[in-house]
Amino acid sequence: MKPWIIVLIVVAVLAALIAVLYFLGKKAQKKQAEQQEMLEANKQTVSMLIIDKKRMRLKDAGLPQMVLDQTPKLMRRSKLPIVKVKVGPQIMSLICDEKIFDSVPVKKEVKAVVSGIYVLSVRGLHGKIEMAPPKKKSRFRRALEAAQEKAGAKPVK
């Protein structure tokens, strides 16, 4: 076979692959928009006491069996941000939004916007919510920044 035929076949396969990925991406994006719209429609504000927060597997989180049955098999093994809260006299586990998980205070009473078992946002009930302290820098990062300071270059963030 001539080399240009092989190149032509590879280009055709890559074009087909890109087209399939494009349409799958559009479908996933549309599905995510529908889910976000449903969350916004069903949200409500609740006063709750945050007992604990952890990243844990779905089966270890203490969520209802119906939730475990509805999740895709690939998601069951991944770790999710879980918040254990007390709403009134009832203690329950809720799934927290990844964007706000670090700012959720532990052992504080908050007003949270909840949609089903999903916590969308958190506001402090008594005073402000303190942000989590910044993470410590690793030895490698500190050494890299020290070397860059000596060299007179801008530090990488």
C-alpha cells in the first residue's frame, strides 16, 4: 500500500472519532443543563447544624438505598463530598456541591439552599463563615519558589 492511502485512512478515522465525541459532548451538556434546571426549580432554604463533612464513597455515606440504585456503576466507586447534618430532630447525610465543600463550616449552624439530598449553597446563620485555611505548601513547592526567588524569576502559582 502506498503511504498516502494509509494517511488518508488515519485522517478519516480521526475525523469520525472527533464527530462522535462532539455529538456525545453536546448530548451530555444538554443533559447537565436539564439537571441544573431541575435543581434550581426544587431548591429550598433550610436551617441546619453541620455535624461533619468528609469525602467518602457513596455506599459508605449512609444515603438511602434508592439513591445507590439510581447512580451509575462508575459513580458508585468515586468519592463524593458528603455532609452529615442535623435538620430539626433528624440527622441525615447530604451530598454537597464540590464548589462549596471547602467553605462549609463544621459544628456551626447555617442556612443552606438544598434541593433533595443535594446542598447547593451555604450561608452563616450567626455571623460570617470563615474560609478554610490555605493548604500548606509541599517541600517541592517551597524549594521551587526559593530557587525562583534566588534566580529573580516570578514564582509559579
